[in-house]
Amino acid sequence: MSLIKWSPFFEPFEAMDNFMNQMPSAVPQPTGLVPAIDVYDSGESVIVETALPGVDPKEVELSIDHNILTISGKSERKTEVDEKDYYRKEIRSGSFMRQVALPSGVKEDSAKAAFKDGILKIELSKNAQPKPKKISIDVKI
């Protein structure tokens, strides 16, 4: 005979928990990789950085359309392990895509990208901001 631990606090919620786990999620879950990004201002340009460890830079595509930067590509696993031999499998492979709205005032055609140590860095020059113009007021008496 096996011993079953009784937990009075969680027992009333067990049926609801099972029900919620069996229902499909109302919020669509990303199926592939969703790389995290940083977007910051460096004074004369806007910098977008994303970590893509293990991704071949030749498999990454960048595009800018109407101030939306799209980063897409694919990551492949080189090792083959039988699926049933995993205790935990959190490293994902497959295609990925990330879109980010760029701040207004960047030159889309000036984008430069570099890939170093698994970090993709995209630099976009900013348009020259017009300087405030002083207007004198003519006073008539």
C-alpha cells in the first residue's frame, strides 16, 4: 500500500488547475524563438541589439519597412539526441522573427549591422533635427 500525502490547502484548487491546464490558451503562444532586443539612443544614431547565440549570421535577414525593423532567421541544432532521452529540453531551435517599431527620425537606408560574439548590433543614423528658428515680432504703435 502506498502512502499519499494530504494537502488541504491545494486540494480545492486541484480540479480548477487541471481544467485550466487542459484548455487551449486564449493568448497565442510563440511557436519559435522570440529574441529579446534592446533599442537605445547613442546621440547621433539609434542602436538595436539582440542576442542570437548559436545562430549563423548568414541565416539572419533584416528588413525595414515604414519604420518597422524585422529580424528573422533560423537556428539549427547540430547535435542529435533521441527525444525520449531528455530530462529537460529548453534550448530551442527553428525559425525566429522579431519586429520592432523604430523611433521616428531615423534614416532607414543608412542601417549598418554587425554580428560579434552572438550579439547582432544594428545602427541607424538619425535625421538631422531642425534647429529652433527665432522669429522677431514687429510691434506697430
